[in-house]
Amino acid sequence: MSLAAEILAILVSKGRFSISSLAQRLGINSASLEVEIDRINEDMKFIGQFDDDMVEFNQVSELLCAEKIRAELGVFSDRFILNVVPETGSTNDDLLDVIRSGSAQDRYIRIAENQSAGRGTKGRAWLSIPGGSLTFSILRSISSKDTKKGISTLPLMVGLSIVRSLNAIANIDCQLKWPNDVLFHGKKLAGVLIESVSVSGQHHVVIGVGINICIPKILMNEVDQPIADLYGLGLSIDRNVLLGKIIVEMDGMLERYFTDGFDYFRQEWCQLHAYQNQRVCFVLPDGQKLDGDILDVDAGGALVLRVAGEVKRFISGEIRINV
């Protein structure tokens, strides 16, 4: 954990400190601590400093509130069970535990101000701080007929619903990256992690979503890929409003998806794919790298590439851009 991340983690979990006591806890001198706080606060005051030499974490956006979110759901509000918590390890893990306990409820939504152990794809940690992220998970119970039709394209559908919502409410031009990332000008703005489990013959999926709202640049620079946040795009959006819009949009799209499949949305998805018809480096799960041209995403969600003159389909791997 970097020094900046450690400072934020301590202040988020432990509350107010004096500069001297926090520096002592971190094993550094007070001057070095103040320099690091200034770096954290470069664009937004994530850490408040007071005349009595005390510092504390500063909530940078409105608190998440179940009542406010429900107000945005309108006539659909009775469909969903909303559970907002100040902190948890992972909202996905929470819902997986609910399923395994036999207490699964369709459209149960777990929303956290802060995740201490949030997960992205490929085992990556998901960056999260209170007010700076929107992290939530939705539990869906899938009927046997829908399971038989296949739900491998569900991550693509969820990504598309997020892009639709962000582009509508924020009036921006987000795009998709196969299979489950949301980009703005090539930088990751949001991600999706879907996990599934069957209990007593009933199939359930947990749809985890993380959206960057306002993240310190010093932390963004530590991530192993370019990332963006809404604040950096000049946007100030009530997270409760945004989440309400996403829930309604996603729910409506999934109802259509379970009826007509991904093929109904495939053309729109491909039009929003940031790397459609582009030359890319494609990294296979075993680390092998292929140079190819992205041609399509098929009805089953496979990425279609032309590699050395041959058309190939891939169900897993990672797109990287040739430079």
C-alpha cells in the first residue's frame, strides 16, 4: 500500500488525528506527512486540515441514501430491495454470502460508501474511497429457461446499460471495452464483475459495478492502467440520482435480454465499442500475445479478430492497444 493510500485508509477508518500522531503512526516526520497531504489534495480537498493541527477525511460528495435512490426509481421502486452500508469488504462477496445462506432475494441491491476489499476482473483490486466511488452489487435469480439460453453475454449487457445511463445523465461520450469495461477517451471510468452460484438447483448471479466519481490523482497514477473519474471530466453528479438511473436502465435492458438475447443489442454494443475495426494486441489468458484487427462481437459475446489473415473468435483475454 502506498503512503497516500495508507493515509486515506487510516483517516477513513479511525477518524481525526493530529499531524504529529498520524506521522508517528506512519513512521515518518510531520513535514513529509504534510507534503503527502498536499499531494492528495491536489485537485480536491480529500483531507481537511484545521488550525489545531488536526486532520480528518473529508467527504467529497453527498452521502448515499436509500430513500433518495428509491425516489429515482419512481414507479419501479417496489421491485428492488436497497441496502446501503457505510463500509464493507466487497458488495459482491456480501451478496454471494447471502445466496449461499439460502436467503437470496431477486433484485436485492447492496450499496457501499466504501469497499475495503473491492475486486475487479483478473484479480485486480478496485480503488474505492468514501464519496469518491459508486460501488454496488445486484443479485438476480435466473430462471432455468434463461440459464439454458446462456448468460455468457451478461457482462456486455451490464456495461452497455452503464454507458447508456452515463451518456444520458452526464451528456458525455463513454464507450465500451470488451468485455466489461466502460471508457472515456481510452481511460477506464467504470468496471463490471459478474459472479454466479447455484444453490439447491436455483441459479443466481451477482452483478458488481464500480464507477469512479472523484479519485485523488496520486492514487489514480498508481493503477496499472489509465483511469478517469467524473470529477476530472468537469462533472458533479449526485450519486443517488446516477445510481437510480442505472438501476432502472439496467433492469429494463435485462428484461429484454432474457427475452431476446444479446443479439437484440449487439449492433448498438459494437457501435459503442472503443476498438471496433482497430488493430490491437490481444493477450490470451496464458499470456500469449496476438496482433489482430477487431472485426466484431458475435451473438455469444465472443470477440472476433482477424489474426494473420485468419478470422478467430475468443471468449476470454484482454485487449491492449498497440503503440
